[in-house]
Amino acid sequence: YRDTAYEKDLTGKKILVTAGPTREAIDPVRYITNHSSGKMGYALARVAVARGADVTLVTGPTEIKKPMFVKIVPVTTAKEMFEAVKEEAADADIVCKAAAVADYRPKHIADEKVKKSDSEMSLELEKTDDILKYLGEHRKDGQFLCGFSMETENMVENSRKKLEKKKLDMIAANNLKVAGAGFQGDTNQMTLITKEDETALPMISKEETAACILDKILECMNK
Ligand code: CTP
Ligand code: CA
């Protein structure tokens, strides 16, 4: 679909990519997380660096080999990702927020392992900061913000709402119900949504998807 030979068309651009899940501790042995593998974000970082960009990757815990020639900032929690992204976004030309950030975290983290009892238990959760929404509201001039969304229904409509609510330039939408798309696999079938248009990509590798996302970002920035 898209050749993966690259020209250095991102030379001089600083790109901040986030990838992977976050982990929110319940106690010293347990945490809340999601199925994100980090593959889409890592593909973006690899392709962007091959195209000459200065790339920073803020990454939650993943099993993937760290790409070379990329500044790696490892984080665990949504709070840590928020702090790292605020710092790294300050001089970024493009931000691609592929990470699957936890929306809620346990309100209290127990110091000791929580022991089971004979009764039910419940966890009190509090909201995490919406990192991308913060970036949309504190955007530096000319910075391009690309979000990612994972939906199981009404993909385009829900993603458009996120594009507007978070003041983004683009959102790359994923339908979790499509076989071969989503968290763990090596392929994706994304729709790139901007204020003006929608580009439905076919089912292709995450590397090709990354290349198409970066092509579309450059096209929008050069308009
Ligand atoms: N995001 C973020 N900070 C959060 C939650 C999400 O920066 N606390 C970012 C993600 O990295 C992604 C985009 O927002 O780029 C959309 O994430 P998604 O989970 O699809 O949307 P939410 O706004 O969290 O809404 P919901 O989970 O209810 O669909
Ligand atoms: Ca979410």
C-alpha cells in the first residue's frame, strides 16, 4: 500500500511520541492496566527517526526492543507520563499520542499487600489528567497534535468528538472489533480524521500505518 523506503522529509522536526499502557498501582503487588502493546507508537518512532526527525519516545511498560537513535523516556503511571510529556512537548513540532493512558487510578495506594477477607471489596478510583487535552489547551504556536482513539462502536463519530474536545489537528481511529486491528497484532486498519476529511487506510502493517500517519501530518502542516 505504501512503500517503506523513506526520504528524510522530517529533518529538522522534533517529534514526541507516546506509546504503551500505563500501570496504576493498587498495592505493592497489583495494578490496573490495559491491553496496549506499544507496537503502534514504537512503529511511529522508528519510521520518524528513519525519515530524519529528532524523536523522543515517552513509553509505558512494553516488551518491545527500544528503537535506536531515539530519546527514550520510560514511565509507569499516567501521572509520570503527564509530567514527562509536559516537559518534552515544550519544543516539539509534532506530538503523536499513541499511548493508552489509564483514565482512572486507585484513589489510595495501599502500603501493604491488601489481604482478602470474607466479604466483597471495592476500589475507589479517581480520574487521571487528560494529557492530550492539556496539550490542546496549552499548545505552542504551529505545533501539530495527533491523538489516537480506540473504539468498539461509533468509531468515527466518537473520534470526531475527541478531536474537537481535545482541540487536536488529527485523530487516528481504531476499531477494536475489526479482526486484525487493535492492541496486540502487527497490523491495523485505521481511519485518519481531520477537521476537513477522513482517510480510511486499508489493513496494513503498523509500520506502513505509521508512514501513512506521518505523510498525512506533513500534508496538513504544509497546507
Ligand atoms: N489520552 C491522554 N490522557 C488520558 C487519556 C487519554 O492523553 N488521561 C489520549 C490518548 O493517548 C489518545 C487520546 O487521548 O491519544 C484518546 O484516548 P481514548 O482512550 O480513545 O479517549 P478518552 O478521551 O480517554 O475517552 P474514552 O476512553 O472514554 O473513549
Ligand atoms: Ca481512555
